[in-house]
Amino acid sequence: MSTSLILLIILIVGLAAYFAGRARAMASSKGKLSVLHSLPGYHGVYVAIWAVLPAAFVLAIWLLASPFFVENSVRSALPESVHSQGSATTELMLGQVMQVANGLKLLNTEELAAVTSGSSNLRDALAAKGVPMANAGETYMVEAAQKYNSLKDGSRWVMSAVVLIIAIAGAVFAIRGISAPFRARNRVERVMLGALLLASSIAILTTVGIVGSMLSEAIRFFQSVSPSAFFFGTVWDPRFSAAGSGGTEGQFGLLPLLAGTLYIAFVAMLFAVPVGLFAAIYMAEYARPVVRGIAKPLLEILAGIPTIVYGFFALVTVGPFLRDISAQLNGLVTGNYVNFIQAQSVLTAGLVMGIMLIPFVSSLSDDIITQVPRSLRDGSLGLGATRSETIKRVILPAALPGIVGALLLTASRAVGETMIVVLAAGVAARMQLNPFEAMTTVTVKIVNQLTGDLEFNSPQTLVAFALGITLFAITLCLNIYALYIVRKYREQYE
Amino acid sequence: MNMMSEAAVEKALDQKMNTVPFKMIGKDVSVYYGEKRALFDVNLNVRENTVTALIGPSGCGKSTFLRTLNRMNDTIDSCRVTGKITLDEGDIYDPSIDVVELRARVGMVFQKPNPFPKSIYENVTYGPKIHGLARTKAELDQIVESSLQKAGLWNEVKDRLHESGTGLSGGQQQRLCIARAVAVSPEVILMDEPCSALDPIATAKVEELIHELRTNYTIVIVTHSMQQAARVSQRTAMFHLGNLVEENDTDKMFTNPDDQRTQDYIMGRFG
Ligand SMILES: Nc1ncnc2c1ncn2[C@@H]1O[C@H](COP(=O)(O)OP(=O)(O)OP(=O)(O)O)[C@@H](O)[C@H]1O
Ligand SMILES: [Mg+2]
């Protein structure tokens, strides 16, 4: 029986158990549902859980453990001549045996007989069925493969039987426990709670795992490059690391990358904050419901555009446009038609990233502005303040902490943004202040260091993890601080 | 004449109520929220330096009428007002009227205390600053002190003027809101259930305050408490289902009303 068939049968047993449990609960209520502690449905679910969960659990354990046991016993059955050649060879042969075992299943009885008796060549017979073999194969292999197959089949049969018995036994056990005062609801809810807990711990553990693996790689990096050279170095020149070249010393200064990252994020915020904030004020305070109903979703669509599209836009449209217009301007003023804005520049990347951030700023700020209680608005208007005075003097000050939080969240997005800067910012790692020149960011360098043919043990690639964990720390701090501010602001208007 | 006690003066004032001039006149006032009509041709006049109480069961349109008096209904998109309302003979719905100026003359205190999340001082100076009522810091200080005095809050907060207004107790917050309204020197003060969020002691203070403010201001107050209406007002108007049922001297209203519905409501038979 295949695993999916077993699962299907367990589920069918579970379904049957559900109805049986329900019927049993109904019967024990003797027509008066109110004497039941829990509704019949809960009894049904309770029985179904007993039928499905233990069986599924055993199934999972068995599926995980049985290959291990089967391989172990086949390995020990391999002839002494194989074992004497060391464990690497043993594993290799074991792999071959398993391959043969798979192949044998495809042969019909006559061919099988021919192969076992040695009258036909094992390799040719299997090759005819589309199973290639590395070497000619030896006689003991057929034997071992047959043993492997029979063990595997046996284990599968036993497993099917055991699992089914457990499913049915679970259901019977649960059904026998059902009575009117039985607290089925509480137990079902406890199982539900367990499931929720499991899901959230998976989410958390994954995060911990990611951080952990990044950390361990970063530590490997810091074994070859000192942390102070990384964090305070002003030159980024990792050199080329060809496989096996070894010993090429590069310079891994974080500062030029960090400067580029922050500079571009700053330029992006310079564009996004005023536009986004004004849009939010208009939406929250002035727009009539019809306009708001159309404009708000439109703005949010902007937030849904994949950033690679923005990157494209920067590369193909904005960059060349800025370059050409700067050449024209320069020509008009000095007569020398040389562009002073590079196609890939801080300005290009910042501008396009700013466009990407506008919807974040505006929709977060809009939420915060509309959270300011109406009574404050009325109070101000009732004193004879105009709308704009009310916004300037009451609403914005009241919303300010929340807006600052929203801006920090946006900034952390800007710092972590990758695709736009990869395409629009350039790869030159340098520290300078001219926004018309190319600069590069932490994310760009992570991409650079990890693309191509490389070994994962040179500092040239490991530095990506150090960069990643640095970026993670920065955005994490920004996010935590932003959430802290936003939460404090919420409490103010409980 | 000079020897007349304060109570006797008030008595005489109340007697002459019918001769007191009108401060605001509402003629055939109707209000619609979208398709729904909330007020039906209300004719109600507000007398100068008088406390007028608006009473009636919930949803009868008291707040709606009150808000037409300083055009606060303008802030509700779906709301439409017809009829005519005048303040000192000037039509307040005239297109040439500046609603900012109107609201400076007709101030408002809300049901829930709503001090701005600013300092007590800034709360009081908010209106004067907007309307340019003070040129120097000294003048502002003067306005703050006198407004808080009038609101009976000065002694409680004079040492903490620069602490946040939201840190005061509910009753203090409401008196701060009254001080804030008074600071603009309005002629009329509208109050929508100003005591509904307050305890009896704070309520008594606010009522006393209303009593004192009456000498300088014209006051319209919405209340659900019959006792409060009887205590603080000289005139009472009874609303029911968007109609003005009866408007009369408070004494007469509570002893011998003209309309059966008023009688029923005051006796607690409905509403
Ligand atoms: N913003 C609004 N939009 C739509 N309808 C409204 C609005 N405000 C009030 N109404 C309706 O107008 C009618 C009168 O409401 P109003 O608030 O004036 O009653 P009220 O007498 O003040 O009641 P309460 O004593 O409960 O405060 C009610 O039927 C109410 O549903
Ligand atoms: Mg009301």
C-alpha cells in the first residue's frame, strides 16, 4: 500500500469515527441535547482526532525510521570483502544495491530468474529497463537487493496493518469514553490550541534557524577577517577568488557600502516622505468618500508592484532620462553637452525607490491620521479653527509619534531594498557625496558576492553572510523602535 | 433696589423673561442626514444672557439642533440644513458669512471632554492664538488666567499649567474645555450634555459654573437630566421625534407644561 493510500484510509476511518462519535453522543443524550456537556459535533471531532492523530503520528515515525533499519540490515549482510574496503566503499556499494533493488522490481519473472541464475548479464538487463549501472555488478548484489526489497515490502505491510489497527483502536477507545457529561469540547479545544502553538513555533523557529545559520557563517568569515577591519574598513575590494587560488587577501570594509545604503535610503525618503505624507493628509482629511474609495486602493496597487519592475523602470527609463536631461542642461548653461548625472546614480536609485515607498508612507500615515479621535477635530473646529489649522495644530501633533514610527518602518524597507539598487545604483563601492555619481549598497554587494561560480569557504563569499547579518541587525533595530513608538501612540487613545 | 438680594434679582430677571431680547432666532429649521430628515421645521429662539435647556428622548434631534447654531453640522458630509438662523439679526447660513468667525462668536463644549494632547496652557490659548486675540505673552497669560478663573479651574491647575491637559481628571478636563471655549470670548456657548461623563461633584461644579457664566454669555445646553435642566436653565425646549414640542419658562415647564408629551416625558413616562 502506498503512503497516500494509507493516509486516505486513515482519513476515511476518521470521518466514520466522526459520525459514529456524533451518533453515540446523540444516543446517550436520549433526545435531550441539553444534557450533553458538549454539542454532538464536538464528540464527533474528539473521536475523529483519536482515530487520526495517533495513527498519523506512528505512520510518520515509521516512515522516518524504517529506511534506516532496512539499510542497516542490508549493509551488515554485504560480504566481508566489501566491508574490508572501508566505509566509503560500503556506502557506495549500498547505493548500488538499492539501485539494483529498484531495477529488479521492473523485471518480469523470467528475466528475474535469468538474472539470479547468472545466465543473463545484470547490467544489460537493467539497462534495457532504463536503469543505468556504474559497473558490471556482482552476484552478491542481486541477493542483497532481493533482501532489501523483501525487507522493505515487509516493513510496509506491517506498517499498514499497525497504522490501521491504531486508527481503529483509537476510534473505539474514544467512542467507549463518550457519555453525556463527557467534556469533549474542552479536549478538542486543547488539541486545537496545540495545533496553533505548533504553527507559531514553526514560524519562530524558522526565523531563529535563519539567523543562526547566518550567524555561524558570519563567524566563519570573522575567523579570516578581523571584525574591526570589516566594520571600520573604508575600502571595499574583496579581490577575485578563483576556486583553489587561496590566500588572495581582499579588503572588506563595510563603511562604503553602509554609506551608499544610507545615502540612497535618505534620498528615497526625501522624495517619499513629503509626497506620501501630503497624499495621506489629503486622503484622510479632505478627500470625499468617493475619491478616497478610488484613490486609496490605487495607491495600494502601487505598493503591490514587484520591485524588479521598479528596477527596470529605473534602468530603462529614469536613468537614461536623467542622464540626457543633465547633458541638455549642461549644454544650455556651459555649451558643453556632457552629462553630469550618471545613468546609474544615487539620484536614480533614490528617486525610483522613493516612488516605491510613497504608498507605504501614505497608507501607514493615513491609518494613523484617521485614528486621531473625531472629538479632537470637533473641538478644534468648534473653536473656530479652519481645517488646515486643525490639521497643522491638532491632528499632526497628535499623530506625530505614530507618523515617525511609520517613517522608521519605511526607512527599514529602504535600507533592505535590493532589486532597485542592483539595477539602478551601480556597483562602485566608494564614499562620496555627489548624488549624481554611482554608489553601491550592502544588498547589491551581497548579490554580487553570491552570484557566479564560487566556493563557499572563502572570505569572498562568506562576507555576504556578515553583510546580511549587519543589514538584519539594522532593520531589526529600526523595526523594533518603530513598533515601540507606534504602540505607545496607540495607548494614548485607548 | 440696591438692597435686593441676589436671589431676588434672579427672580425678577426670570419674571421678565418674556421681555429679554432674542440672541439667536431659528426659523423653520430642518436638517437632513442624506435622505433621512432629523429635524422638522423647528422654530426656536434663544434669549440673550439666558440658559436655554434642550430636553427630549434620545435621538429626537437635540444635538442636531444645537450643532446648527454654530454650523458644526457642516463638518458632516451628508448633512443639509434648510430654514433660517440668525445671530444678532445676521443670517449665519449666509454664503458671505465666515464660519470661522461664527464659531468664534458661538463656542461649543462637547459631551465627552476633549482636551487637546497639549499642555493646559496651550489648550486655553489655542483659540485666542488662532483668532489673534492677544499680541503679547502677557496678554495671553492674562487670558489663560481669567478663562481658567471663569471655569473655576484656576486654583486647581495654576501650578501645573504646562502639564498635559489629558492628565487631568474627567471633571477637570471638562472645565478645561469650558475655559478653552470661554477664552475666545464668545457671545453664545453651546453645551452638548456637558456633564454626562462626570460624577455628581464635578457635575455640581460645572452647573455652578454655568450659573455664573450666564451673566456674560448666552448658553444653550442639551441635557438628559430633568433636575439639571430645572436647576440651571431659565428657558426649556422639549424635542420629540425631530419636532419642537414646546418651549417655555423652565418653572412653568416643570410645573404646568402646555403639552401632554412634555408632561409625560418629565414624569418619566417615556423616553
Ligand atoms: N452623523 C449622522 N449621520 C446620520 N444620521 C445622524 C447623524 N447624527 C445624528 N443622526 C440622526 O439624527 C437623529 C437625531 O440625532 P441627534 O444626535 O440630534 O439626537 P439627540 O437628541 O442628540 O440624541 P441623544 O440624546 O441620544 O444624544 C437621530 O435619528 C440620528 O440617528
Ligand atoms: Mg445628542
